[in-house]
Amino acid sequence: MKLIKLTSSRDNNPIYININEIGHFYEGEKSKMNCKGSGFEMEKFTTVGVKTHNDGFSVKETPEEIIEKIRMVHNASSTYIIL
């Protein structure tokens, strides 16, 4: 099993995903109230779809960062978790 560690955009907790279970991922944006409560700002996230979770996971990493982590796993000589 080859895992990558991603960060939940909802609560900043780590999510470990088996790269062989990833079906797709795409970038999105959502509005979030700013820390002063005076307005909204746009927050980017990436949705990662996996075979075992119908709605996928929203993570902070960009698609490019996810691709780089997957490349690192493919180039590793044995089982690793890429942090």
C-alpha cells in the first residue's frame, strides 16, 4: 500500500490516502467569513475522489502538490508514506 498524507480543508486534520484508490481530483473555491467577521473571502481547496468514499475529501493541497506526492511514491523503492 502506498499512502500520501494530505490536510483536511475542514479541520486541518491529516488524511492518509492510498494512491491506488484515487479516481480523480479537482480544484474548487468556497466563500468563508474572514476572521474579523466583516465579510467573506474565497478559500481554495482540492476535492480528492477515492473509490471508498462517495463524496471524496476536501484537502488544502493543490492538484500540483498531490501529483508531486504521487510521483515521489512511485519513485520510492518500497512502501512509504509521503508527508
